Amino acid sequence: MVGGRHTLLAAGYSGRRDGAQRRNRLWLLLGCAIVLGTLISLFAVRGTRILTLRQQLQSSLLIHDEAMIERLELENRLALKDDLAAIEDAVRERLGWMMPGEVRVIFVDRTNEPASEGE
């Protein structure tokens, strides 16, 4: 074989040494790929976890704001329950009650009546 393996060996070429170097390079490349993949997966997992926590925080803040609004409304209603004028107005309006000696007057809207011929 001219220019074959025997010629390369005669020139000082060692097939074993090149094969070992090639395997070492492959292992090094494989190790780097594994480390890089591990780092990327760790950052991806942490990134998704951070996004999930941010969404939960936003929903918790919205719930908190709604609860504070409801609390203020309840405090206002409670303050009205202690006010005698507010209680009196509510009783008159809802139940139609009157104080002794009062006369109830009901106003009728005449705009809804059909127009007569003289008008």
C-alpha cells in the first residue's frame, strides 16, 4: 500500500496517540455540553419560578386591595349604624314610618297624565 498506514507509521505518525487525543477532545466537549446544559436548565427553572411568584404576588396584591376597599365600606356602614339621623332616614325611607304628629304627604307627578282637550 503506497501512502497508506505503513507510510504514516514510518513518518512517525501514531494512530493510537491521535485516537486518544480525539477521545479526550470528545470527552471534554461532552463534559462542557453537559455543564452548559445543566446551567441553562437551572436558569430556565429559576426563571419560570420567578415568573410564577411574580404572578402570585400580583394576584395577592389585587386581593389585598379589594379587601381594603370592602373593609372601608364596612367601616362606613358601621359608622352610619351609630348615627341616629341615618337610622331615622333609613326607617322613614325603607319602612315608611313617621314620627307621632307627622302627616304623610305623597306627591303625584302630573306629567304622566294624558293631556285634556282644554290644554
